[in-house]
Amino acid sequence: MNRLSSRLQEALERWGVLIAFAILFAISSFKQGFDFVNPENFRALLNSNAPVGILAVGMTLVIVSGGIDLSVGSMVVLAAALGTTAMNAQIAGESSELNAVLIGGAVTIAAGIAAGCINGALIVFGRIAPFIATLGGLAAFRSMSLAIADAGEIRSQSATLFSALGRGGIPIPGLENAAGKPLTISFSTVIFLVVAVVAQWFLSRARFGRHLIAVGANETAARYSGLSISWIRFRVYAIMGLLAGIAALVQSSRMNSVSTSQLGLGSELDAIAAVVIGGTSLQGGFGRVWGTVVGVLILGMITNMLTISGVSPYWQGAIKGAVIVLAVLVQRPSRS
């Protein structure tokens, strides 16, 4: 009996996220029928969750290293606000739209990296606990973005080019939408999938990924092995900032504007939820990016099911919270 229980627990730890995905997929297909299995619905599901997915991939790396980042949502809005402001300034200065969009995009990503480096510096050189350092960033970065726009909205002055990044896509051969036009996979989804593949390769194949796992599993042993703990931790927060900048670019281009009070709000919780559901240990030392990707899809399906079922938005957070706790309980016994 104990052996059977142990094997069941091992199976749940290894494949639990896929089992949960299959169950939710079956329930959604039964309740919604063709409306759910329609390729256009999957395109919308991936597109709407791509920014959170990009953040969740970075959060996976941070948590594997034994850290946490509560500031990612605020990094997104600050990077987007700075980038869109820079783009509008270039357009107002009669720069070409292409140059303005390129400069705005570069500023957005650079701002994300800078914010990530600030977090990393506070944690590594200031010796502040990641929870406290990034909690400060959560408040400070959001406050900066509110100050930039007086708590208002920054509208893009780009006529078409900037919004094309968020709303355009690559046609999928042989598939059409309800209007008879070619179905496309959005650029934001492509970016999300590319980021996930690269991060999974880094985590499982690259030296830096192995170093992250070693630091998260046993920092003392990693230090005795000659690893530069400070440099590894600093880099992972810089990478988190880079991905926050990319998510900011994707999200602001899709909306063609930046709401400094709403953009990125709660994204850190969704990112952490996807990581936990995907099977990454909150204690560090173990993680898988592909599980995080499935976790993002599970969260998207849960939101979709709750919305269609008429569940009040005020209760949706409670249900998501229950899912997170359940995911932690499933992985707790052998890695506690």
C-alpha cells in the first residue's frame, strides 16, 4: 500500500500538471462544445495570456534559484510607460514612425532590464531578502509610472505600426476564422513560445541553468563548489527584468496605450500561480519551464470556464487561490 501511494505521489509530481490540463480540457470541451475546441478560441487563449506567460517563464528561473519577484507587474507598467512616452516624443519631433517605434521598443526593454538590475543589486549587494526588495519595487515602480502620466493613460501616437506588433500575426496554412479570413498565430504568442523554448533549453542544457538549480537547491554547497552566487543571482533578476520589458512591449502594443493604474496589476500573482501549478518548487532547486507553460494555459482555461459559467469576478480570485494551494499540497510531501 505504501509503495502504491509512493508511486501515485511520484506520478502526480511528474505528470500532475498534464493530468490537470487534460481534465480541464475535457470539462471545457463538454460544457462549451465546438466553441472551445475551435482553433480560433485557442488562438485567443494563447494571445490573451502571452504577457503573463512571458513573465511566468522569467519567474520560473527566479524561483528555481531560490528567489522571488513580486515587482514584475509594476516593472511592466513602468517599462511600458517610459517606452510609450519616448516613442510619442520621437513622433512629436517629426521622426519617422518606424524609428519612433524602434526607439520606444528599445527604451521599454532597457527600462525593464534596468528595473531588474535594481532588484538584483538590492538583493545581492544590499543583502536585502528578495521578498522585501521586490515588495519595495512593486510599490516604487508603480508609483513612478503613475507620476509619469499623473495616474492617467498614455496613448500611443503611432498610427498603425506599433499596434501591429500586438494585433498582427503569422497566417496558419489551412485554417480560417469565422469571417473566412486566414487564422493567424499572433506575434505575442510566437514571442511567448520562443521565450519558453529558450528558457527551457537554458534550464536543462546550459551551464547557467545548472548553476541556477545548484544555487536554489543548496546555496552553501554551490558556494563551496566555486560558484559565484552573487553574480548568478544578479543575472537571474536582470533576465527577469528583460522578460518584463518584453511583456510590457507586447501588452502596450496590443492595447496601443498604457493605463498606469491598471496595466500589469496582479500579474505577479498570476505568474507565480502558473509557476507553482507547473510543478516548480517554491523552495528552489527544481523547476520546469514546460510545466509553467501548461500552468499558464490552465489558468487561462479556469478563467474562461468561470466567466462562461457566470461566476462573479469577485470570487474568481478565491478559486484561483484554492488551485494554487492544491498545487502546493500535491508537490509538498517529497520536497518539503
